[in-house]
Amino acid sequence: MTGSMTQGSEMTAQTTGPQWWRHGVVYQIYPRSFMDGDGDGIGDLAGATARLPYLHDLGVDAVWFTPWYLSPQADGGYDVADYRRIDPRFGALADAEKFITQANELGIRTIIDIVPNHVSDQHRWFQAALAAAPGSPERARFWFADGKGPGGDQMPTNWLSSFRGHTWTRTTDPDGRPGQWYLHLFTREQPDLNWTNPEVRAEHESILRFWFDRGVAGVRVDSAALIIKDPALPDLPEGSVAPGRHPFLDRDGIHDVYRSWRAVAQSYDPPRILVGEVWLEDPARFAAYLAPDEMNTAFNFDFMARAWDCDQLRASITETLAAHASIGAPPTWVLSNHDVTRPVTRYGRDDSSFAFEKKRFGTPTDIELGTRRARAALLLCAALPGSVYIYQGEELGLPEDEELPREAIEDPMHFRSGGVDPGRDGCRVPLPWTEQSATNFGFSGTDDPDPAWLPQPEWWGQYAVERESADPGSMLSFYREVLALRRTHSDLGRSGFAWSQAGSTCLAFRRGAISCVVNFGPGPVALPEGDLVLASGPVEGRMIGPDVAAWLRVDPAEQAHPTDQIDQTELVRQINKQHNHAKE
């Protein structure tokens, strides 16, 4: 499936210099499930450090850790009790510093999670707030409010939780009487911070410096669009809300916070980066977070959530490139993360799009079909301008584990749904490194480990790193080859992009001398002119089958074609046309 390809140094330079984040490949580590170094059944930093050679061989430029801080783990570590301490399950601060140092020696940067919207209810600030009186400075760091109705027994607002259900919990005063309510957009164990409070802002800037001083390359900002609330605490109205006027989502004042964070990041040499988790439908509102003095990049959730469909993905790519080109920011391409159904499972379903509210037990899937599409999706993402994010296990083709015993599930989304939603633990099952089940499939680095914190299915070993490394046709081998070619070919590091003519069931575009073609149709299609570089599936003659993608090297004499640059005006025109049509 591989042909000749000119090797170049441009892409390598772009992923090793200070602007590496514009083109780099970032690997997400969910630490509980990546590698267990001490045999207690829970992944840790010692295990992650031991697997740095694997990440280097895979070809990544950075790793992003989901929270590794001290936490009661009410929501997978996103309930932070202390940002300056590593959770003992994962090790100690010295272990984090060791990982950062050894990763840097291999040319791998470290990005960590910051969760500005809330802290754990075990955080010292919140414990002090509970012990303090209404109106106190301690409570002013959070959103405490009196209830409505007789005796204040009704919630202060009708806001809905991101985890479904209510967003307010009532406190109990020292004398045993019901007290004020506190806001939590997620679980009750995650009280929301009040970002109008100067102490909250100063503390988070101090946290950034604490970790930047220890060599982390940047931070991923969790739930970035939620942190500012309307201090009047109005109810959510029926119908739509004007941009910037929602009580707690994407309020205009939010940008002052991230401008101050960017100033902190820019004060370091090399500058640190900010990566936003920004779930917004409006491309213009999304792009505002990527202003030159705010976030460096943000996750492209629209692309990740789309169905495996030619028209849908073309529209998403067009909108993404338009939104980013308008402000000169690089897009990101993401297929999965620790919250989302794994691609080989999702792409094998009749409805291959993703939405949290659609998750249900017993949804049928065709893993063979999903795997074929996931391979094609990687080739598509890797050819697009911008950076690529990979969630651990994606490179192994791991499916969602939908056989978890109900009693093993820990995710609060499952419980808040009344048990209807299987939750997110199915994509968080510890990785298989070997085929030996006695050591949790190599996840635990001792001969007689405790059971893995989430049970692994009996068939997990067929996806083991050890097995796939020896198989040139495996998903792991394919990922390694794709990332190596992407890194070494200069045309994939340039900003040039142009759609090519293709049939109604194909996507095709050019990046300099590289052409990418993806067949979404039910039958084989002929490849255009050019030397085959790589394909995600079988190629017979000049034909690729359904759900197969291919890279081709076209005639170098045609590299300078004027349409190889993004036509920003045309892309913006297309995006506006699509949105106007949707409104009609």
C-alpha cells in the first residue's frame, strides 16, 4: 500500500520549533488507564514514563494528560482538590517532573489539564466556604444563593446540568437548618467557581506558573466556555438566547480571563500554549477564543461529532477552515477522546454521528465496518492543515467496551441518566500491552497485580500493542506509518489546501504535491492521476473500495497550481450560505 515519497525537512522543523502546535500530533493520556507501574491496577506516572519509548516510536510531538492532581475522583479527576499535588494513585510531584523531563529529552512535550469552571467539594476553599456564613469572603469564591419560594426550598435557577438534572445543592447550616444553595454545572461534588472574584483569577494564574515553571508546554482548558456566569442568576428563557447573553455559556466577559492567561503563557521562553475545550455551534463565537491574544488552538468537536458521510464531513472541513483562516489560527482534527464513543464502534453504526444524549445500551455496531472507516478517517485527518489529536488506544483500533458489568461503572453520567446512558467508562478501559491476561494484558507492570480498576474483556489481548507491533497490517502499524509520512513530507506542513473535483460519494483535496481521496460510496472508485503513497485499505489496479482513503503524489510540475491556497473569501461565503440555508 506504500509507494515512493519525497522526504523533506520542512514538516519536521515545523513540529520541533516554537510553532510546533500549529502542525503537531498530540497523544491524550488518561492516566488511570494508560500504564500501571506498581501493580495496584491503576495507571500511574511511573507506568507512563516507562512507555515513553512507545510514544516516541508512534511519532507524537506532545502528550496531553487528563487531570493527574489530588482528587476524590467523583468525575475521573475533573474534581480537583489540590492543583499543586499529584494524586497518590498516580505518584508524587517528583514523578510528574521526571515524566516531563524524560519526555522532553525524547522531543515530546507535556500538556496538562486545567479545570477552571469548578473544583472538588473537598478543596480547602469550598470546605472553608461551607464553614463560613452567607455573604462571607469564603463564599464569594463560589456561587452561593438563597433559594426561591417559602423557606427558600426551591432552587435559585432552572439551569440544567451538563450531566443532566439539577445544578444546585442546598447546604445545611451549623444549627441543622437548611441553608443557602451552591451552583454546580456538573456533579454536586464539583462546585462552580465565581470568576468575578479576584482571588479566583489570581489563584489560577499562580497555578499556571507553578506548572509552566516545571516545564509543561501548555495547558488544555476544560469546559472553557462555561466559567463566566450572569451575576443576576436569571432563569434560562424558553427558545434561543442572543450570542453572549446566555446565563452561563460563552458570555462576552470570558475573553478577559483568557487574555490574562495568554499573557502569562507568553512570558515564558519558549512560550507556553493554551488549548481550549470549546463546545459551540456558532463558528464566529468559536473563533473568538482563538484571537491572537487568547487561545492558541481549540478542539474541533464539530468534525468529531459528524456522521461518516461525505457531505457532512465536507461541510465540517469547509466551516472549520473558514473559521480558522479568518483569524490565522490552526485547526485541530480529533476523532475521539475520554468522553466520546471510540471511532471503530461509532463508525460501525447506522447513525455514526456522536451526541451524548444518544448513548444507550445495546446499540448494534459492525466493528469490521467501523475499523475500515476509522483507518480512512485517520488518513483524512492527517492530510488536513493543522494539528491532530489521538486518544490512547485509538492507534490500536480499540472498540468501545460495551460489556462492562453495571456494578463496575463509575461514570456519573451513567448514574445521572438513571442508568439509561452507559456512560463514558467504555472508552476508558485500561490498555492492552500484551496478550497475557494474568498481568491485566500487560497493563500492570508486575507479575501478580491487583485487578485493573475497570475490568478488561477476555478478547482484549487481540488488540495488544505486542501483537499489533508484529503485524504490518495492524492499526498500530498503520498509525506509525501515517504519522511518519506526515512528519517527513513537507507539503503536509504547508497551509495550502484546495478541494479537487470528485464524484458525489468522494472527498478529494490537494496539499501541494499530495492529493487525498476518500471513498464514502457503496462501490469502488477510480483514483485520479498520481503515484500511490498510502491507502487505508486494499487497492486493486487504480480502484479503491468503499470506506477507503488514499494519498497520492501528483506531478511536481502541478504543485504551484493557484487553487492550492485556501480561498478564505470563498470559504466564508460557503459557510454563510450554509448557515442561511439552515435558518430557512
